[in-house]
Amino acid sequence: MRVVVTGASGNVGTALRRALAALGADVVCVARRVPDSAPETWVSCDVGAPAADVVLRAVFAGADAVVHLAWAVQPRADEPPMRRTNLDGTAHVLAAAAGVPHVVVASSVAAYTPAAHVVDETWPCDGVPGSAYSLQKARLEHMLDEYDRAPVARIRPCAVVQPEAGGQLDRWALSPLIPPALLGKRWLPVPLWSGLRMQVVHADDVARAIVVLLLHRAEGAFNVAAEPVLRADDIARIFGGFRLPVPLKALTALALPTWRLGLQPMHPGWLRLADQVSIVDTTRLRALGWEPRHDARAALAEFVAAMAEGRGSWGPLAPHDGPRLGRLGWGRPVHQSQGG
């Protein structure tokens, strides 16, 4: 089986490469950044660039399947705009994959319209207002609804974690003023609001879900999440020692000015998404024989430990390679709007 993976250097991409290698598949990796000593199985391509579909069409020729994972979450100011990578890039991938027998695309539970109950794959995907990530995932869903050139499966994972991505989340979520080594300390207060709840899944389990879809030539949408659902106190105990109750409105009001000043990378759009993201049912995926091998609480704890130790792999998952305080200042570490 020859599989082409876009976004192969990312969080899910690294796990999928491991899973496909174990399966003995012939894998071609597409990414904007490739290893310094990249073998021939790596292709450097910015999927959002004009005429990227020409490059992708040549790469996809003869593939049994394409797995589209390339997605910009919190690009730096010197990186391509989110919309160009996410929406233009997806359009290029889908156009180039017109003759491929099977396509798997990574969406997200963030695409769902907010709900007060557990949702399955039939729930509407109109996104969370105020979150660029959510609204662009919702737009991706609408693009897939209109796509009829090849059989398509879409996965909708919750928050995806693995130790190799610890350095990435450090850049995305932690202020340069906070040493990662403080994470997990029992005396560390973690400011969170009482209504927060969260689903987490290990990247290896997401990769296994994609493999299951590939082997079944599955079509349609599939939620991916592990148990248990984590509450605010659970999350606080994993990231620190105890929860410091702070209303969401207060955290949101503080997040915008500190984000604009570059004191921390968390745009308030991410807080809105965390508060309103849907909790999902995974019955449809489990019916194909998939079961998560990692407990959500243990996976998040392992991930936080990796953040505290500064672990990470190469490329987009690598830890920051300069002084932490060098990330302070207007426009750093992230200054592309996350508000939709």
C-alpha cells in the first residue's frame, strides 16, 4: 500500500509515520519543512502556495491513499497565514487527489457547533464563534461536503498529545516568563474556570484510527477520543498541584492584552474554544475495531512531563532553540490572529 501523508512532520503525522512503518506501507511524506538529510520519501511542499496542486498531483500519482494532515494551528509571524495553509492548502490537496482511490482528511471536534450534550458525527459543523481554528475546521468540513471526486473519510479528533510534541505546546501555550520546569509541581496553582471539560487522545491512537480507516477504505466522519473526560480539577492536578478558580471572563479579559504585547501566546479565541468545544461519542469508530490504548489522564500527564523536561523532536515539534525571554515582545511568539 502506497500512502502519501501531507503534514508528515506534525504531531499526528509523526505518529502516523510510525504506524504505517509498522504496517509495512510505502509512505511518502509531504511537509513544508523536511529533515536536513531527508531521504527520497520526503517531499518539500508548501501546500498553500500558488500552484502547489501541480506539485501535489505529481506526488499523488500512483498512490493508494492520501492522508491530509497539513494544518497551521499557531503559525509564527514569519510563517504563511493560517487561511492560506489551511483552506487554500486543503483545496490544493483535494484538487490534486481527484484520481486517488481513497482520501483521509484530519478535521477536529472543534468543527462542531457547541452543544450541551455528547454529540455523534451527525451533529452540525458550524464551529465556535471567535475561534479561527474552529471556524476554519468548520469551513474544511463544508469543503469536504462538496467534494465528490474520491471516497473521503474525515477524522475528528479531540486534543491530541504525545511526548514528542511537548516543545510545540510550550511555544503555543506557555508564556516565556514561565519556566516549563514548574509544570507538574504540587504547589503550582493553575488558573481555570469551573465549567472546563476536555477530551484528550494520544497521537498514537489517532494514528491507529487512521490506519483502521485506510484498511477498511472507510468513508464519512469518525470521532476520535479517549476516556475519561477530564474536568477542570483533573487538568489542574496534571499541569500543577491545584486549581485556582478564576472566571472565564476574567481570563479572557487578561488574555487579549497580554497576547497583543507578546507576553504569552494564548489568544482568547483558544479559551472560547476550550469552553465551548463539544464532547464527542466514538461509537462509530469503535465499530470498526478501534479502541484507544492510552488512558486520557495518563496521556496528558506524560505529555506535561515532556513539556517540563523540554522534550520534542525536530521541525515543528522541536523545543524553542533560543533564550525564552527572547520570545517576548510585540508580535512574538505568535501574532497571527486566532479570533476568527
